[in-house]
Amino acid sequence: MKNLYAFLFLLISFSSVAQIRGKVTDSSGNPLPSVNVYLENTYTGTSSNELGFYDLNVKTTGKYTVVFQFLGFKTQKSEINVDKLPFNLNATLVEENISVAEVVISNQENPANAIIKSAIASKKENSKMTDKFTADFYSRGIFRVKDAPEKIFGQKVDEDGILDSTGTGIVYLSETVSKITFQKPDKLKEQIIASKISGNDNGFSYNTAMNTNYDFYENYIDFNINMISPIADNAFNYYKYKMEGTFLDDNNNTINKIKVIPRRDAEPVFEGYIYIIEDTWAIYAVDLDLKGYRIQIPILETMNLTQNFSYNSNSKIWSKSLQTLDFNAGLFGIGFTGKFTHAFSNYEFKEAFEKKTFTREVVAIDKEANKKDDNFWNSFRPVPLTEEESKDYIKKDSIQTIRKSQTYLDSVDKKKNKFKIFDVISGYSYSNSFENWSARYDGILKFPGYNTVQGWNFNTGFSYTKRNPEERTYSSIGIKLNYGIAEDRLRASAYYSTRFNNQTNAYFTASAGNEIVQFNQTPAISDIVNMVSTLFFKDNYAKLYDKTFARIGYQQEVVNGLTLFGNAEYSRRKSLSNNTDYVLIKNDKEFTSNNPLFPALDIPIFDTHRLAKGTITARFNFAQEYITRPDGKMNLANEKYPTLFASYEKAFAGSEKNYEYDAIYARLNYTLKLGNKGELATNFKAGKFFGADGISFADYKHFNGNQTHVGMSESYLNVFNLLPYYSRSTNDSYLELHAEYNDKGFIMNKIPLLNLLKTNLILGVHAIGVPDFKPYSEYSVGLDNLGFGKFKMLRLDYVRSYNGSSYQGDGIIFGLKFLNVLN
């Protein structure tokens, strides 16, 4: 029955649509995929699929000249008289005769070098010819998995039977049809009129034109890091070139096939072929490979990028008509392959656009984009589906229909909701998938914590969540419980949170109860690192106090790029003391007290008191761009501009007047891209307290120190790695600076032997200025992206610290980024 459905689907797909269609093969009858097929002297085109089939949309009968263009084969023109639609036209392409004999070998210079120099000299002129246009855009993305195990960590991998018996099959398939308006280098306006995801009729494909602008006329192409174009201004520093030969295209243009060879393997470079047109020195095509280690994505093995350009003799313009990206990757013995196909057609090149053509809205998805039927897709899909893809749509759509039924959802819930006696310890969830709600008990088997105030402590909780998948909103309510054995105290708090508007990203939260918190709630030290340092080295760095509180919070984007956050809290604060001296490894050291100001004295740091606080924060994402979806707005950070935070805080209604104060804070984050030379990331902070001479230490500004010599974050833009905790805390004014330069391999890739590590050089500067202290500063040099094989989660830094101009100390920081998973 499934085969019958697939046959009917394919039959419908290849019938009753106004198209010229057929199959493209080589002289041996083998299908040719990704053949560029277009009407001569127009921008109406398509591509053949993996089995060689193509569909070329035409609206009327008449005489046409169809051009078939494929790298390595002679371009073929077929003149036809279409008397009815659909019209069948097959093509057999003959391999291109690459003429090496015509290449004049000079003792003075490699002929490929001369061509590349001409291409570099002419690229500005060639790029300008296509710098403003509108076009139709089609994208298809497919991901396959190979050799997937039956279970991972006890969880079944393929519950829906998508994969075959060998653990192989399509896990993601999607398509997008849109109209784009583009101006180089990066101005885009895209209107998505159709979006389709296999097995998800409520989803929207992410295959937009937004990330498809791989322009080799630019010096750099962004693939996680900036890759060097083979015709970049400085290309000869990174590549060698070899002349493979020449051939004539259908317009009698001489095409030079040039092999691109990296000078150094570890650099961010391509390898493969670039085709340059004689005399105009424009790009005819590219066929280039990327290696995963070169773009610092270890799980990626290789990616092949091809681009084909079509010539219009009327406009004299070579325009990109087809782009493909094929990749393969692997992890834990599981293989992944995928392909993105991007087809551009119906170009209209412009001299200029009206002033307000481009706005911050870069992509808009039509309300009915994911509701298009098969008739629409059969009419507008320029690249036919393969039989495998057609079957995937049928299979997953059938599975989805079943999975959305109440009978199926209830049966799945019944199985998952079954209670087991061990769930009392490990946790238990109960779901009603049809009504989109769930309840959860967290259990008590979570990794326990340890500190000198509570001793061993355990956390659990109960929660209830209701979701609205159509609008991507939710509401959640729950309680959290924490019990410390040495303190013999149970703390409980309750919370409610809701996201009720996905257009403005509006959230409301409310919570109340009792909790134990660090004075620096960033926090100063993670629970797991504090536990290890306490139990093994008798260094109890975490300093804690007790808070009974009631709190509300609200956030909303007011206008694009400006989000306001408001919080109000009333709390009772109480000092705490150590209640245990238990350690796993004993030594002669004494634990410090729980007083961060006087660690040698076991005295309260403040008297028990009450205080109300209100804070309002504005976040400015300058020049923020966004995607408009029917179910909400997705904001996109603009890397060209910084992000600014500005806050005002007022403390009032204190049990004593001296606890009240006013304060203002500001923070500016910015990362400057330096081409292929890396990036400079900065984090500036400043603040000022008013009327705060007698405030509680809990309300001071605390800085993130580190006395453990262990780092956990991706970057150190918010920490001082040799600063003792709470040593610079202030209730006055402060300035704080963090800056890190990451070479992204620019320097390290050029150093013999060290370049084998494929690591990044990190240079850091960090400084604090507060009244009554000399400025504190740190300077560091380190290596990031260290690890083994595909696991690059380590970092190593050497840090020197100074108090004013006086040397204070140095140390090695071991970056263990995987600890974030455990924390």
C-alpha cells in the first residue's frame, strides 16, 4: 500500500503542470545531478535532482532554446517548439574536452597566476554588475543519518520508524519558495511565500536566502570563521594555482579551469576548482571543498560548495543560477550527510533601490506559507523531488496524521506516564500531549551539592506547564525544595512564569519563598567547583546568606531593538554560619568563615533586615534585524553594532534607613570582526551608588573573581581569573573592562608544529577601578580550542595580575568548558 501511495504521489508530481521536463544523463546513460537548466537569454532556470530529472517552468507554448550546463561537460542547447504542456525533453551531455595544449607555458610566470591576478583586478567591476537585484529563490535542505544505534543513553533513537534496519534514513527535509530583494554586500529583503517541512505541517523551514550569500568576489566568505576567497586581494598569501586547461562555452567564451591549492593545510582556505572567463575575468563556476577543521567545526568532515553562473547575452551579465552545499559529518560512530540546493531565477537587475526598500525586517513569512497544497508545490518547485524524497513526505505526513490524533497521543502518554517505584528517587513526569500540558516531579537523585553552611544538600521540585504550540507561548507553575543536612533546614519557594506574547517576547514571572544565595549572584563560583574545592582542598569559597522573598518580574520588547526589564522584590536577609567541617581529603588548613569581609572571624556580616528593591533595565540592540513569522518575531543581533544595557535600581522601605540607596549601572558588549585576522571582543561596565554608605553587603557591586584556577565559560569576558572573591566589592562607583583577542588561527596556523594543534591564540586584558583601591588588572595569553579529535572543549591560559603598577602574582587557568553541562 505504501508503494502504491508513493507511485501515485510521483505520478501527480510529474503531471498536468505547465513545464518542460525530462532527464539529463551522460553518454553512458548515468543521471547527472545539479545540472543548470535554463531558457537562453532569460533568468528562467532550474536544476536537475539527484536522479537527473528536472522541471522547467514555462507559462505558454511556443519556441524555446533550452540550455543544459554542467561542470565537466559541454554545454548543450536544444531548440524546441512546444506545442503542448507539459513537454518532455531529455538531454545527453558529452564530457568537455579540456584543452591543455592551448595553454601557453611561460618560463616567467605560471599562467594560472596571471589569470587569477586579472580576476582579482576585475572583481570589483564584475561584482558591481550584480550588486542590486530582485529574484525568485528556491531552497531545499535534506539531512540523512547513517549507522544510528537503536538507543542512546537508554533512550530509543527512532520511535517513529523513520530509519531502516541499519539505522539509516532521512531525518530532515524541507523546502522554501520566496522572492528576494538584495543589495551587496548584505542588504536583504525576503518574502517567503511557501515553506514545507516533511512531517510537520505547522512548522516553517529555516532554509531562507539569509545565509546563502557566498560571494567569492568578496575577500572573505563566512563559514563560522572568515574563509579566504581564491580571488581575495591577499589570495596569493594563502593559495597556489595550477592551470588545468581551457574549453569554450556555448557563447564561444574561453573558460579557464584553475585548480586551487592551499599553501598551508590548517588555514581557513578552500581547495578545488574555480572557473574564470577569459577577457572579462568573471567567475563562470566554483567547485570547492571545505574541511571541518579549517572552519573549526570538528564534527564536520568535508563540505563541497558549487556555484554555477548563467550568461544573458541581452544584459551581458553572468548571474548565479544554482548553488549547492553537500556535507558529511560524524560523531560517536554515527554518520551524517546533507545537501542544500539554492536555485535563483527571474532576476531583475536594478540601478538603484528606493530609499526605504530595506528595513530591519529581513525576512517575512506569509501567514499561509506552510499551508500550500501539492498543486502549488508541483507548479513552483523548480527542482523535482527524488523518489526517496517523495516517499519521505508521504511517510512522515502519514506518521504526523497518526501522531496528532488523540488516540495515538493518549496511547503514547499511557506508556510514558506509567509510574515505577524507582521514580520516587529519579523523578516522574506525567503528560497530556493532546491538551499540551505536563506535570513533573524532579526526584532526589540529582547530583547533590556541598557547602560548609548546609553540608550535603539536595534539591527537588514539582512543576506544571501548559503550552500553546500554535503561538509558541506557555505558562508554568511550580515549587522548589532544598534541604541541607548539616543545617537541618528545608527551604521552599514557589514560582509562576508565562510567555504570553511571541511578537513582543513578553514574559511575566512571580516567585516567593525562602532560598539560600551567594552574595555575588552571578554567581561568583559554580556549585560543582565550590563542592570540589571544599571537599578536596578545604577551600570553601562560596559565601551564602538566607533570603525570604517575594518577587515579580516583567519584560517586553517596546520597539524593535529596545527591550525593557522590570523587577521588584521585598526580602528579609539573614546572615548564616558554617555548620560542618567535613572533607574527603584532610589537611591542616582551617575553613574560612562564611563572612566574605572577615573570613578569619565567625561573626555575622550584617544584622537581619528587610528591604524592598525595584530595578528597571533597558537593553538596546542597535540596528537589530528580525524575522517576522505568523507565530511570532525572531530577533537577529546585528554584529556591526554593540549591545548596551542601562539600569536604575532603587532600594526602599528598609527596616533601617541606612539600607536604602539608589544606583545606576551600564554595560556595553561589542565584538569587532577583523577579517581573517580574528576578532576582538569587549565588555565594558560602569556604575555608581548614591546614599549607600550603610547598605548591606548583599547589595554591594561584586566582581567575578576566581581562586580555583579552573575556568568554565567559553570566554573570560566576565571574570578576573586571579582576583580573590569579594576583594574589590564596592558600594561606591566602579569601572570594569574586559577585552579578549581571538586570532581564530590566524597566527597559530603559521607556526610550525604548533599549527598541528589547530588551536586559537587568546590575548586578554582585564581591569577594575574602584575608590580607595589601586586599579587592579590582569593580562593573559592562552590557547583555546584544545582537545582530542572532535572534542575541543579545553582551554589553557597564563595570567599575570597587577595592583596598580606593582606585580601581584601569576597562575595557570585550566579551561574545562564541559563542566557547564554538569553545573
